[in-house]
Amino acid sequence: MSSPVVTIHSRATFVEAVQNMALNGIGNLVVADGKKVTGIITERELLHHLVLNKSIPNKQIKYFLKEKFTILDPGTSILTAAKSMIEKKERLLVFHKASTGVPQLAGIITASDIVRGFLETDRNPGLEGAMTNRIFTLRPGNTILAASKMMLRRGIGSVLVTSNGSPYSIFTERDLLNRVLGHDVDIEEKVGPYSTRPVVTAPYGIRAGDAAKLMFANKIKRLPLTEGGRIKAMVTARDLVEAFQWGR
């Protein structure tokens, strides 16, 4: 798990949450009033507000907080944590029992944390059934807002930016947070300069363990897979969790 956990009070504003996430390089921010955890702010939620309002609301988090979470204890196995993440589709928080009898927040478990745990085993399953073949693209000249709308509408965390039919870069929720919202960039700007390049790819057919090592080495959470010089599929850290959970 990732620990210690970065938290923010529910009376803080969404703008302060964006600054906090960008400063700490995180995609999940736990909301806590004292020792009581009330929810989680995620990159996806920021994307939703941006598309809906064309800006991040400068209002207190407590008026918008909806993100739920699942509670685990420190002794939970990697397999159980992976199953919870896949089935419940919620963020995973770890609490330990304190001498006072009140559970205390100990850490947060992300998809990358689970994949890192699986890499300590000898598993290296295939990605069939876990990766997605839905690849959505736009051009460098399209706006950041257009890219954000596409990601929200399609329920995806990234979109490929192509030029002359070839991958130019990739624009992710993390790019939106760190390069756009964290620097107060106008969302009507062109998406090209604020996306990540070059695009790291892997051959279609790569196995989960090998894909995970490549993603960790390049500090990325989304890996396009190519066949015959064209991108055929995309695998994410959460896809890897599913592959390791069910695969052999």
C-alpha cells in the first residue's frame, strides 16, 4: 500500500485539492475531517467537474463529495485486494486498529500497488480479456476541453493524440491534473503541447508481468499495444490487476 496517506479537510476547496494533488504527484486525495475519513477526490472526479462547468469549482469539497471507498485491514492478501478492486470498482483504504479502539487510516491501495505486489510472485499471465481494444484518438490541434469530453463520455483515462495517422502523444487524466489544472492553463488551448510524448508502446501479445515492468520503468499507467505498426489495444494498471487476479 501507499503510506502515509495525503489528506485534505472537507472544508477545503476543489481548487486547493487540485493544487495538493499536483504538488504531491498523486491521483487520489483522501478527504478526512480529523480522524474520520469521509471520501476520496480522484482524477476522474476532477475531469467530470471540468467538463460540466468548464472550470474546477472554487467551492468546498463537502458539497460535492461522492466518491466511495472500501475498507481493508493490513493483513488482507493481494488476491483479496485485487478482487475487491475489480468487483466493487472503488478505491481501497487500509485501516488498522488503534489502542483507542477507533480504526486509523494506515494507507491507500492503488492498482499500481497491487501490480507491484503481484510482480513479487512468479505469475506472468496473458492479457486476453483484460486489455481494451477501444482506442480513441484526436489530433494535436484539438482542444484540451475536447479531449476531456471524450475521456469522460467514453469512460476512459486517456486518449491518443495522432498526427498523419501515427501516434503523436497521449493525453491522460494525470496530464490534465499536472500540466493543465495545476498550472491554470486555459482548456481551450490545443491539447498537443500538454500531452505526454513520446508514446511508449509494447507489442501486442506481451504478457502482464512484462507489461507491468515496462510501465513501471517508464512511470506510466497506460500502455498502447501495437501489431503491424498500428496500435491495436490499450492496457492500464487496472487491466493488469484483472489479468493477475484471474490469469495464470
